[in-house]
Amino acid sequence: MENKIMAEKTLKIKQVRSIIGHPARQKKTMAALGLRKINHERTVVATPQILGMIEKVKHLITVEEI
């Protein structure tokens, strides 16, 4: 079996809406993504776990592939 090096995709996520009034689970997901304030940006590697978190809070963030 060959050892293949895959190019990891990186994503720039930005919080565009407030988490006030949203369920605690979504607030914890935003914290896990490293987003705390509106207009806060974070660059992350696109792993299945990160993509799942992004899917759960997609109404609060914007995602851009780098």
C-alpha cells in the first residue's frame, strides 16, 4: 500500500451573525471552531469533524476555500 500525501484543503470561516438567542449546543460549536465575535475570522483545515461543525452553524458563518 502506497503512502499518499493528500493536499489538505484550508477554509476561512467568518462569523457574520450573533449567537445570542441560539441554542447552547450551537454556541459551543462556535466556540469549538474558535469564533467568539461577529467578524471574527479563523483559518482551519477541512477535516470531516470541522465540516460537520460548519454544517451545524452554517446560518451564522460564511465559509471561503483558500
